[in-house]
Amino acid sequence: MKLTVDRDRCEGYGLCAESAPQLMHLDEDGELVLDHEEVPAPSDSAAEVAVRVCPVAALKVG
């Protein structure tokens, strides 16, 4: 499963990073950093939750 972020849509709310800290975090400037673009199998559900909680639909898994 691949995780992608639409940088134009992302507003840095951080809800995704809170729900999947093993996959992503906000840097010191509030920019989302994906620690894993290819989501390891045990984190599939965390990635899906992160996609759902994003208020601007900036994340996608596929």
C-alpha cells in the first residue's frame, strides 16, 4: 500500500500525524513529512485512519 500527500491541499492540522505517528509527523515548520511512502503491512489500518481524519482530504492510500 502506498501513502501519498497532496501538498497543495495539506494545511498542517496534524490530525493524521496524531493518528499514525509511526508513518508521518509534522516538521518544525508544520509541514507533513511521510516517514514511509510504502506502508508496512502492520500499519495499513493506521494509514487508512489517517486518510479518514484529514479534514482537507490531502492524504490517499492505494
